[in-house]
Amino acid sequence: MVMLEAIQITKYFGGLAAVSGLDLTVRSGEILGLIGPNGAGKTTVFNMIAGVHSPTHGKIVFKGEDITSHRPSTITGKRIARSFQLPILFDSKTVLENMLVAFHLESKPTFWRAIRNDSSTKAREKDILKKAHEILEFVGMSGDMEGRLAKNLPHGHRKTLGLAMPLATSPELLLLDEPASGMNPDETTNMMGLIKALRDKGMTILLVEHNLRVVMGLCDRIVVLNFGKKIAEGSPGEIRENKEVIEAYLGVKTDAV
């Protein structure tokens, strides 16, 4: 079943086409990788899906609904969430407080509900706290880790918290922008395990990643961009053997991939 479809999407910045006539299909329950050289248009595709940029041409359909040019807040409300290559954290707050902020940004409480502090408000706060603990336990940042300030976290834990926070929206489609960038091998393996576990819970994932071990080890399908155009699509095995991909992206064929 198709969850998201981008149909002939094109994005111009000035006279330059960052993405040109791209058709992209994300199937429910899969991990789809979007790869390509620097400047290939991957982040622009993410930004169009997330509502940061509007396509110059084409349309984006999510679960049968045209969401082209919707605002980011509206896109989030459709249960599409994204992480960022550089995690957007509140450095002066603890790990748990960052998670609670993510929940409150998602819930958008009204002014009167915020000041009323009645039993229903207290019950909701208790539920949010419970869910925040559950997410942090899922990603391996529960217990003493919850009280650490975000600014004091090592890179791998910052990236993990950056993955955890979008989960506050209970997304059906999760867009991951280089989730393993800058990680050491052990951190990378842990991140891959988390992403697989999210898929096993029923989440659909579209990821951009330069680490080919991650891409080949995680993805059910891979789409390759070059100069804003799709040059290949297929299974990891098919992409690994594609001569145009090897030329444009991998450089040379290697058993390490």
C-alpha cells in the first residue's frame, strides 16, 4: 500500500532546479533510502514533503490526500515527523525536559486550559510524562540519563535524543535526515537497531544517509538522486550493482559497500 507519493515534483531556486521531475513512492511499513552526492537534492525533497518549501511544480499525496504546499504544522498534524542532521535540542534543559517540550509543542494547549490546571489538565500532564519516559526507555536514555543536560550529552546521545523527540507526535511516516552522521561504529549499530525497531512497531521511514553501511543494512528500497533527478531505484543489491550509481555516487565498485 502506498503511503506517500511525490508526483513529478520540481523545485527551482532562482534559475536552478534543485529537484527536477521526481516521482517518489513510499510504501506503508517500509524503510526507503534516499541517497546521492552532495547537492543532489535530497534535503530539498525532505523540505518539500515536510512543508518547509513548496514545489514549483508537481504534487505530494499522503494517504490519498493532496498535501502539496501545506504548512509544516499542518503536515505534522497529518502524522508526518522529521529529524534533522544537526539535532535541534534545548541545551539548557535535561533530556526529560526536552521530551516534555516536544510533547507540549505537539499538543498546542490553549491559554485557558494551560491556566485552569484542573483534573483533566493534570491527568494529561501525567499521561505526557508517562509517554516521555516510555520513549526514552525505548531509545535507551531512561534512568539517570533523563536528568542530564542536553548540552552535556556526547554526540551519539544527542543524535538519539534528536530521533526520540519527533516520536512525541506518534508519526506514521518518519523522515530521518542523516541519523547516523558523525557516529562511531558502536553508536551507528545502535542507531540502526532503533530504526529497525521503529519499523517493526509499524512506522514507515524515509531516510537520507551518507553512510552506505547504514543504507544497505536498513533499507528495503533505495532511490538515488544526482543533480536533482532520479537515476536509479531498487533493492540494495540492485543499487550496489548499478553502473550509473557507481559512477555518480560510489566512485568505484567495492566489496566494502
